[in-house]
Amino acid sequence: MSQVNRTIDEIFLCLLGLHDWKRKSGALCCRSTVLEKRYECVRCGKYKVIFEQEKVPCKGESAL
């Protein structure tokens, strides 16, 4: 019974938009300066994709 209650509580949190996001996979390169990051909610299975611009050092800066 506690397993069922926990599942209902978790689904309710996701319905409110309070997902528990976890990285589903590593960063995938779409283009040379764009990174694609995939996240999945561990409770409901919903996923989201975020595109970020890769940080490129300026000409005067040295890359570490």
C-alpha cells in the first residue's frame, strides 16, 4: 500500500510541474557551437531537450 501511495504522490508532484530531472545522455553536438542536452524525469518519464551554445574562448584567452 505504501508503494501505491508513494507513486500517487510522485505523479501529483509531476502534475504540479515539480519534476525530478536527471541527465538521460551526454551532450550531443548538433553543430560546432551548439550542444544538445537531454533530461528525463525519473518519476513520470517526461523528457526535455536543452540547446546550449558551446563556450568558445576569445582570441586573447588561453584554453585550459
